[in-house]
Amino acid sequence: MEESPLGITTPLIRKDEKSEVQSSTVPSSSQDPYWEIREAEEEEEQEQENSPVEQVALTVPTTDDPSLPVLTFRMWVLGVVSCALLSFLNQFFWYRTEPLTITAISAQIAVVPLGQLMAAKLSKRVFFKGKPWEFTLNPGPFNVKEHVLITIFANSGAGTVYAIHVVTVVKVFYKKHITFFVSLIVIITTQVLGFGWAGIFRRYLVEPAAMWWPANLVQVSLFRALHEKEERPKGGVTRTQFFLIALACSFAYYVFPGYLFQMLTSFSWLCWIFPKSVLAQQLGSGLYGLGIAAFGFDWSTISSYLGSPLASPWFATANVAAGFIFVMYVLIPICYWLNVYKAKTFPIFSDDLFQSNGLKYNISSIIDSNFHLDIAAYLRAGPLYLSTFFAMTYGVGFAALTATIVHVLLFHGREIWEQSKSSFKERTMDIHTRLMSRYKQVPEWWFWLILVINIGATIFACEYYIDQLQLPWWGVLLACLIAFIFTLPIGIITAITNQTPGLNVITEYIIGYIYPGYPVANMCFKVYGYISMTQAITFLQDFKLGHYMKIPPRTMFMAQVVGTFIAGFVYLGTAWWLMETIPDICESSSSIWTCPSDTVFYDASVIWGLLGPKRIFGNEGTYGAVNWFFLGGAVAPLLVWLAQKAFPNQEWIRLINMPVLLGATGMMPPATAVNYSTWILMGFVSGFVVYRYRPDLWKRYNYVLSGALDAGLAFMGVLLYLGLGLEDISLDWWGNDLDGCPYATCPTARGVKVPDCPVIY
């Protein structure tokens, strides 16, 4: 009997079997001649019935081994630990100036030697033999299905819990009361609400072959690489050996940018040459300026916001680079030096909110005792201003939203229409759907039950704790309606094109116009309307990963539910601990705990919630002209489409992707110039140079290196905090000045007086 592409003996199951995977052994072909005949028949069928999507056909194995144990002791231990550890580490690093998001790929790679060690050392004794609850700690070799479930657990802890922003902003920025219990309700309900939408649309977005979810193929490829038998190459090392070496190097190196020489985070040498020049520091600062010639020698700088550049194909990296250059080195400088919207009165690069005189806006002065906008106080304080950078990034965000819609319609419209019709009508069964049909499916009423209970609990919480959450019952229903309407079309777009349009601006706009003056209501509406849909897309993507790897659906569902609850508790517990123990968290610019993402979230709550879009981008606001970016974004893909039609032989035109290009700076703020420049450089080296000239090395070590760098940095970062940070042991020398550009945040308008800045006359 042949081995599967995963290097595992895979007897195929009979077509009439529709039970859950059991731990009993299926007879091998050497024991039962029937299996030899059936395997030959099945292999012939597989060649004819492979996925119609070429990328899937080349990547995903078309075999299944139902005898592989799935719910094992190893899976539970490694899965729960991976989920909890990634949840803790991601939230721990989220408040830092250079946050690090540790992806599930790190756990996916790290658990392999641990799983193999447990398989080698744990007792194989069978407990309660002959009983219905018979089990063993060691059912045999560590297998790929256990590995997939562990990764699903890790996925729950790898993504940020968006609702944490609400808690942080209320407690730290607004300094208002919100209890741990209410915070937990918001976090759990926003995370679990996505299960409802995922269950409703699962039959249209998971089962059909047309919905192929390109992002999953990276993990499928990695599973295959990790479970194929590997021999150490002559003069080289295995993937596991390479991972351990790279992890040790990353762990040891991070003591320099993390503690001893923090300037490695942003090496802005232009500021050293011109220590008294505001202009030079605006140009050269990697953290507070345009970042010209600034580089970071720190993996957290590189991967903080855009993820690992080693996982980005060069095509996408090039589009991000083009978008970054256009925004940072064309649009922002032109608007600033032409003094658009009084730009020179404020820093060139800042996510702060300002008064017309260049001083920071005192937001607390325009909030009344009921946590609502004080109109009279606002009129006395005057209109709110944004830096040119902040205003233009909102405009570029508007453009990216419409560009995504138009791009998908022009370049993928017919494909989406045809494949959507196939999903709704025929739902063609490819080999993967046929193999998965033998397992018990998750009943749809389970999802409906979760949805109804969750919406009911949310309405109760918002009404009962209206003083803390501000969102009325109708706001919850409207947010759910938006999520319900958009989950299917955005799910189709993501499943086919790997592009997920963001709804955060739309949700903020809607509730901002309907219910202005209530910042917490605006934030809650955004997380229920936008994040529940995003969570649904994440759950559906995980379902498709399990579909490709032949994980029993009920087992997959169980892992997702348990992982989501574990992640919610750990994220909130970690955030609450940090907020209670770190002095002046999010408020001191000299600390590493500056909470850049939460600062932007707070600013958005002021702009869209407290003041409302009418007073910023509407007829009562300063920035009404920024709305023209919506039109510009819609026209941009049309120009590319027309150019492609006019010059069909110019292949480079096909590589222009306007949603990616215009949305390149979507993470700015809180991301800074040095995050992008170093990410692009690393992406070029990995995705272009190594991939093109040493494809053998790229294929063998690229993703392994990415996971090792993440893991080594994370472990050292936590060790430094526990060993030195808790005791406030720091080194005070010029090498620990994060950027070394004190004048980068200064205005250049004449006569503007700002603390710690020279006045220009």
C-alpha cells in the first residue's frame, strides 16, 4: 500500500461509512484483499475527481486515513497550552511600542518535536480497557490530524481579541468605570457571535470546491513539509534542527533591541547628523517622521503590524511597497509643504488630536458627567484638527474600500458570479467534500442556538449595563444585521480572491451619524458589526482547513469553541493585569508601553463616536473634502482595467492591484515608516532574491525561519519583562533612546509654540 503525500499510510474508507472517526484500527491491505481492490478503484477515481481549482489540486492531498486518532491526550495538552500561551504573548506584546503578533505558524512548527517526544516517552498503557470510556495517553506516533487540531487551538490565540481595545480605551484613556465582568461579556459575545454567521453560511463557503480559501494552502503545505519523512542533507540540517538553531539565535539576539541597545528598534541616523534641524528629523525619524534611510534591526520592528515578510509573496510585497512610497513620499509631503488643512501647525506624522494652535486637544474637557459630548464645552474649545498624515490615511482608507469593491467587480465579478451560482445551486462535490461527507456534520441548529443565545445575552448586557456600554438594544440588532448582510459576500470574496474588505469605517460612519456623542456605543457597535463578521470569516477559514485535512467537523467545531473561550479569558486577564500593574501605561512616551493600536482606537472613538463624522468629515467639519477619496478609489481600478485591455501584452500591468496598493498603509497609524521600510526590505530578500535564485533553500527553510524568529523573540521578551521590567531595572544611556529624533514631532509653522520644540519666526 502506498503512502499519502503526508508520508502516512492511508487506507481509504468505504463509501457507506458515515460515522465519526473511531480509535479502532481499519484493516490494512496486507490483512484484507478488499482494501487493495478498493484502494486501486479509489485512486483511479481521485485522479478524475480532484479539485477543479489547480492550486488546490497541486497542494492538498486527496486521501484520508480515518484510523488516525484525533482527540488524544497530546492534542489536548499541546492545543490548550498553545492557545493559552499565544493569547498571553500576543496581548502582552500588544501594548508595546513595537507590538509583536505571534502567528499560529510558530506553534504549528514548535509542537512537532514536542508531539514526537510525547509519543516516544508517554506510557502506552490502556486505561479502563473494554469500557466505553477506554483511553490511552499514547495511541501511537504523533499524526497530522492531531497537529491540525493543535493549530486550530493556536489560531484562536494567534489573532488579537479586538474588543480588548474597548476595555483599554475606557479604563486608560477615558478613565471611566468598566468592570471586569462587563468586559468579559463584551469579549466573549463578540468572539462567539461569529460562530452564528459561520454556521449559517458554512454550506456555501466551505463545502463547494469553488470556495477554495487560498490562504489555507500555506498551512497545508507546511503540514506536508513537517510530516514528510526527512533525511538530513549532506552538509546541512533538517528543518527541526534549523528551527531550534534559529530560535536560539533569535532568543539570544533580542536582549539587545529589547534591553541593552533599544535604538536598534529604529536606527534613524539622519537625526544624528542634524541634531537641531526640525526638517531633517521630520524626514529621517523612523518612528515620528517619514523614515528616510531609517532601518530597524529588530524582528519586532519588522513583523509588528504587517506580519512576517517571509510569508508574503513578492507580488504582494511589491504592491505594498508602491503604496507606501506613494503615500509617505508623495502624498504626505505635498500636502504638508502646501500647508493643506494648516498642516505645518502640527507634526508631519502623528496620530494625536490637536487644537487649531498646535497643542494637543484636551478631550476630557468636552465630556460631561454622563460620558457624553458637552456641546457648549466643544464650542468653546473649537474644532478638532488632525495631522496631515492622519487625515490622509483616513482618505486613503476610504479609497481602499471603494477600490476593493470596484476591483473585485471588474477583475473577479464574472468568476464570483459563476462560482456563487455553483455554490448555491449545484454545490459540486469534489474529492475533498466527498471524503468529508462520511463524517457526522455539525447540525445547523447548533449554530442558530449559539446565535440566538449570544444576541440575547448581548442585548441584556447592553440594556442592563447601559451606563458602561451606552449601546441600546436596537444598536445591537442593527450591528448584527450589518454582519449578517456582509458575511456572505465578503466571505465569497475572501474565499476566492484572498482579499477581505474592512467594514470598520462603514460601521463607525453609520452609528456615528445615527447616534453621535456616545464614544463607547460607537466602539461597541463597531466590534459587534465588524468583528463578528471578521470572526465568522476566520472560523470559516479554519473549517476549510479542517476540510482539506479531513478533520471530523464536530471535532473541529469543539476545538474552535474551546479555543475561543480560552483565548477570551486569557486575553482579558493579561490585559487587565498589565493595566493594573504598569504605571502610566499608554500615557508615557518614554516608556515601551505606549499602546499604539489602542491610541488609534481611542482617536477613532473621539472622531466617529464622541464628536461624530458630521463634525469631522461632514458639513460641520474641517475635512469634508477627504470624502473625494471614495471616488478616487473607485476610479483607480477602472484605470488599471482599461490599461490592461488596451495593452494586453504588458504583463506588468496585470501585477498592479489597486486595493492592495491603496490599502498598503492601512496599518498606519499605529505602524510607522520604519516598520514598513524594513518589512519591505526583508520581503524583497526573501520573496524575490532567495525565492528566485535559491528556491531550494526558500522552500526548505523560509517558513521555518519565520516561526523561529517569532518564538525566540517572544520568549526573550517575556523573560526580560519578568526579570527586569517588573523591578523597573533599566539602562539609561543614549543607545536606549528609541529613535533619537526629539524634534521630529515639532511643527514648522511660524510662531507656533509647542513644549520642547523650537519656535520658528
